[in-house]
Amino acid sequence: MLHDRELFIYVPEGYEEDEQRYPVVYVQDSGDLINPQESGSLQAVRQLTARQELPGIIFVGIASFDRNNEYTPFVSKNVFDPTRNFGGNAAAYAAYIVEQLKPYIDRKYRTRPEQKYTGIMGFSLGGLISLYTGILYPDVFGRIGSFSGSFWFPGIVEWVQQHPIRNTGQRLYMNVGHAEGSGRTNGQQWMVPNTKTVYEHLLQHGFSEHTARQDIYESEFHSFERGVRYVPWAMQWLFNGE
């Protein structure tokens, strides 16, 4: 718990017995992508670590107070509830992670605090805020994972295109279902084309085919179950590359 926000900390096996320092990945939505009750991704990551195919990683799951408020970069009509708005407080939430949460974790746990050992990832709106935060703080987050990120969100493509992208050695992993949003009549119909546009722009500005990867998997709908399967492989790609 930090400032009334619930945290879910997963340390590598053997953490209590050794004196090593470990990379850290900050995970949105209470750490859903590595929650053992949601999928087998954490077990798979630990198996990779046991085979020395991946370094041990500390995962910090961050509970949201209101994801429609904290994970959205701009105020916009809520496509799920027309009587409400998306809050647009992503900048304040990103600053909280950088200015309060990360220093706290680095004090409390044996971390490797450097940029290339610090990751951030999430699914859906969690994937959107993870990429947004990584671009906003390129000297803090060296590893970014966006799983089926909500790049249909109004204005995010333009923000990415207008925001200066510096080459700081970041690595980026993105995935999306091949036909997500295709049956929608609201802004979500732009899910796949917007995701591809963001990825292609980043390839031309600050990233390359060696530092950015996008997987498009078979799915006609927004599927946590299918997107989360890529987490173990994504962790390998993000943290085993230089």
C-alpha cells in the first residue's frame, strides 16, 4: 500500500535467500497480466528464469482508483457510458509512478533502478497508459509492453505523432488481435489501424525493427486470454536484448 493505493508485489523465487538486485516491471490493473489467478504467465516467466533464459524480475502490480480516469491521456466522451467522460488524468498518474512509486520500490526492494532494467506494461487501457508513460519518461522506462493497447482512444495517434521521440535505447513490445473492433460502430473500430499507425510511426522515430516488435494474432475481439499468452515471450524479448 502506498498513499492508499494497493500494490501487488511478485518477487523472483529465491529473492529472500540471495542478495541479487533485479529488474522491475510495473504492471497496470493490479498486475492482471502476471496474476496467477488470471493466467499462467507468471509461472511461465519463472520457468524461463529457472532455465536461465530470462533474468529474475520483480513485478509491481498497481491498483487503479479509476482506470477510465487515470489511464486516459485526454478528457473524452466515455464510449462505454455516454453519460460520463474519460477523465484524462494519465499525466498525473504517470508522474505518480515516476516520482512516488518507483522511488519507494527502489528503497524497499533490491532493484536495478537503471532505465534499461525498468519496465512498464499493461493490457487494453493499461497498454495505452504504459506506452504513454514510457514515451513521456524515456529516461526512466527502458522496457515497454503494450498488450492489446486501446489505441482507438481519441487523440492518442496525434499525440504520439506530435510528441518528440528520443532514442534512449528503449525496447517496445506491442500486440493486438487482427480484427479487434471491426464490428464496432464507435471509436473502437479504429483499434487495429490506429495500433499499426502508432507502431509504424515509432519505427521511424526513435525505434527500429531491432528495438520494437509488434505481434498481430488471430482474434476478432478484444481478448485478454489471447493477449496475455505473449507475456513470457515479450519479457524475453524486452529484457534479453540490448
